[in-house]
Amino acid sequence: ATLFRKRLIPSECVNLKDDTIIHIDKDTIITSWKTFRPKAEFSHGVSYYVLKEGYKISKFYKQDGPGVYILDTAYDKASDTYVFTDLLADVIIENSGFVRVVDLDEIADACSDGLISDNMLVESLHKLNNLLTSIYSGTFQGYLKVLEDYEASI
């Protein structure tokens, strides 16, 4: 499979050719990766794409807790290619359990600037609501357990 990360702000589409696919099936993809531009806070991590929910859960090494990104996934079966479009809303779960929702201003700006359609805006907000409901109800812990199990194997 070939994976691409598409960003709206800034506009870019990057082939994740250096990511290592650890696991892939029809519902999930788990990868390990190194940052494109290493930072003092972190240089590598693992990501768990939950395709049906539209989440990418990433654990950054040397950082406090996982980040969760809201995604739109396009899959082309003929070329076995996934394009993950970042729908801008991000959630950071600190090790203390504190949950921060960030970049909502980017969704507003993207909508105002015509970078996302009304449908994408609605999709992003619904996925964000589902994610927060899962975090607050405790069911999100199941996703973290899967990520931690794979993280332990690399």
C-alpha cells in the first residue's frame, strides 16, 4: 500500500514513503515513522489509522500523550493508495488524562477561505464529536491499548 498525507493548511500532499507499515487490514493501518523535520520535542513515533472512524492516533516519542487527528480517507483499490486528508481538528490527550481540542480556528479559516466544503466541515465536526464522546466514555482506551501493543513490538 502507498500512503499520502494531505494537508489543507499549508496546502501539501506528501507521500509517506518512509513510514513503515507494521499492520494493515480493511479497518486499520499501523505505521512507525520518523518526522520529516526532526524537532527537539520528538523525532519519531507510531500511528494507528482507524479507517471507519476517521481517526489517526499518533504517539510521539518524548512527548506527553498521544495526539489524535481527524481525517478523511480516500482509497484507490486499483493502485492500493490511501490519501489521508487532515480535517484540521486535533485532540491532544495528556498523560494526566487532560484533553485539549486544538486548531478549531483552522477549520473556521479553511471554511471562510473555501479550502473545505460544507460537507467536509460537517464531517470533521461529527468525527470530532464522536472522538470526544469515545474519550469521555472511556471506550477510546481500547484504541490506545492497540497502539501500545504495537508500540511495544517495535
